[in-house]
Amino acid sequence: MTKTLHPSLPQPSSTLSHWHRTTRSFPHLHANRLAPVPTSTKYLVIGSGISGALTAWKLIESGVKGEDVLIIEAREAVSGASGRNAGHVRPDSFRGFPGYAARHGSEQAKKILENERVVLENVRQFVKEHNVDSDFNYMRTFEVALTEEFADILAKAFEEFKAAGGDTSHIKFYEGEEAKRETRVPTAISAYESPAASNHPAKLVQWILNDFVTKGGKLWTHCPVTNIVPAEKSNEFGSRWNVQTPRGVVATETVIHCTNAHAAYLLPEISKFVTPRRSQVNSFVPPLSLSGEDTLKHTMALRYKPDHFFSVNSLKNGMVVLGGTGTRSTSDQSSDDLISFDDSKYSDKLAQNSLNELLGLCQEPDSTSLRHGEGLDHAWTGIIGMTADNAPLVGPIEGLEGQWICAGFNGHGMAIVFTCAPGLAKLISGQSWEDTGLPECFQYSTERIRRHARQSRESTL
């Protein structure tokens, strides 16, 4: 039986990611960390990651005054999953279609995948339009099958997606020696190529936060929200909610939950719908055969089984970042150990597994020895918000008028949020769900939460 955890605030002693370590000079990293919170605001966003920052930024872009928007962050700015991922903006071209279709139907499944393609283009245009220095690099990516078993799984998923009317014009297929040559993976059996990007996520979000502050927005860090209670009718600010923190209470009309895996701490009704999952990422200084003119110029997912894979990201500076599950055969990678809010620790075993995978790429004969400075540079962990139906939660929270949510990204936030956050900003400003362009299955509803609860009860009978 999979264990469950009581909802939790973010751990204060978290690991620093590669992205955090390379942006310590961000001027708003610890903004207002000792100051009392403002006594009131019209809009209060909880969380300074990509969903919170972009929602707040979009509200200002839509005409909201900057001084009317407050972002509150439990730790330093961009300290959550947005600053801990593998640095991809990598749409799922077709692989997830069967799973999405089983849960939401084929039309919604197609919309989910189409939405991710839109996100890639939105991020690309945003970075270009605003001249954002986030090491954004538009490139090709590969789904690489390393076993016959997974090659069959990918082939079946591709055919199902195509048969349902999915657009495959952007996907190229390779197998055998051609797959090995294109991917530079000597053990590749088959591979599917599609567009993606590498990106420094902390730099991207920090740019958004900086512009948000420049436009009058307020940012409070190291200030966890501990409770939200209805405001008394006599409240002098005419607000609906009192948001409690260790440094005071903020009266507000609108609360926007952008806390991903931690959302259930303030919304206990979703505690069994959103599950925290710890994921590890590792950065490497590549050896000779993956540096200089031989630097990887694409990203990949190297897949052995559905629960055994590595993501590979090549950064502009030549470093390589690997995420993924490593292997499930080790005791430190059991299902129960993965369900956690603790991002203060990492596994040496998983780091070694990733290094072994890296050394298996493009190696020349007898070149496995590493010089001092090559190999593992850093390892860190982050907490993914997994939802029961693998779709995010976006929209107004029924029964809590004035509260909204944009959370539960299932480890794919950078390929989802750049439509979800703008969509939520539209909803808050009074537009319809149709105006967001988002898949209908993303919409938060009490029935959606209850449906999962019913299915869980029935499965135990």
C-alpha cells in the first residue's frame, strides 16, 4: 500500500539546485525577509515559482495595478520545483497519449499534448520579445527506447495518437543504426525526434519577478502562509480572506494558490488528490567525448521501462543535466521513499546511476577515466506535485469564493504553466474557460476531487 503524508509547508533546509547556485546575486532573492507583511492587498499570490510569478505578471499586464498584487513565498524566491527541475521546456509529443486518453478521453488527450506544443512556442516568444537572458536554446529532443519492450510501447502510443487524429507532422522516427547516429546513443533501438528547448528556469522566473517588482508588485520571501480564514464582515478593508503568516495577517479579496505539491496544506480537501513526489536531478561536467565540438546539441529521454528512465539536457555552457528515476531496484528508490515533502537530501546511488548513464554516451574505447573536475558536479532534489488524474488544477475553488488555484503539474510544469498561468489570470479578470484555450480536464472542480475519492473507495472494496 502506498503511504500517505500529512500536507506540509516547504522544508526550510532544502538543497540548492544548479540553477540556485548560479543565481545567488538575484537582488530579490530574499526580498522583505524580515519585514512585517502588508496589512492588505487586493490580490495575494502564494508561491514565487513559475505559476505564481507568471500569474501575477499577467494580472498586471491585463491592467491590474502593480501595488495591488502581493506574492508571498515560504522560502527564498523561486525555491520550489520551478528552480529544481532539469532545465527542459520539453513537450510530450505523443508518449503520454494512451494514459491521458484512458483518464480523460482521446479528445482531451490530444488537447493536452497540443497545449504543450503551444507552451514551447509561448516561452520561445516570451524570451525573444523581452530579451530574457535565461540561456534559452531551441533544439531538437528525442524519445529514445533502450529496450525492445519500450520500443514497442512507444510505437503503440504513436500509432494510437495518430489514429485519433493527432498531429505527427513535427515528429521524425529513427530506428537501428540511424537512431544510434542521430541520438549519439550507442544502445538506442528506436528514437522519435521533436522540437523542445533547454532553459535556465531560475533565470527565467527571476526575470519575471524582477519585472513584476519594477512594475510595482510586492514580493515577500521566507514568509510561509500558515492559514487562511474568512474575514469578519466588519473588516476595514472589505476583504473576503485573512491570510495568516508568522509576520502578520494580510486581508485580501483574492487568494491565488500557486504552491504545487504543497497546495493541500492550505486546501485539505485536495490532500488525497495531490501527492508529493521527490525527484532527483544531477549536473555533470562532461568528459572529452561530450565536450568541445562533440558537445551534445539536443536533449533526450532515455527509456528502459515506464518507471526506469533518464532525462538528458545539454546546457549552453556544455554541462549536462540528468534527471529521472535511475533504477527502482535500489532500496533508496522505493515507492514509499519517493513520496515525500523533504527536498533537503539526495541519493548518492542515484547520482552514480546517472553518472554511469552519462559515461555510456558517446564514449571512446578505454576512455572511462575522468579527470579532476569532470563528472558529477552537483546533485539536488525537488518535490513534484502529482495529481490523481495526471492533469493540473486550474481555476476557481468551489465553496471558497475569491480563492483560485494553479498547481499540480505532475513534473511537467515548464511544459504546461505558460498557458495555465495566463489562463488563470484571464479567469480571475472575468473571462470564460473557453477564453483560456486550456483543456477542459485541467479545470478545478469539487466533482473532480470527489470522483477520485469514489474511485479510490471502490478500488479498496
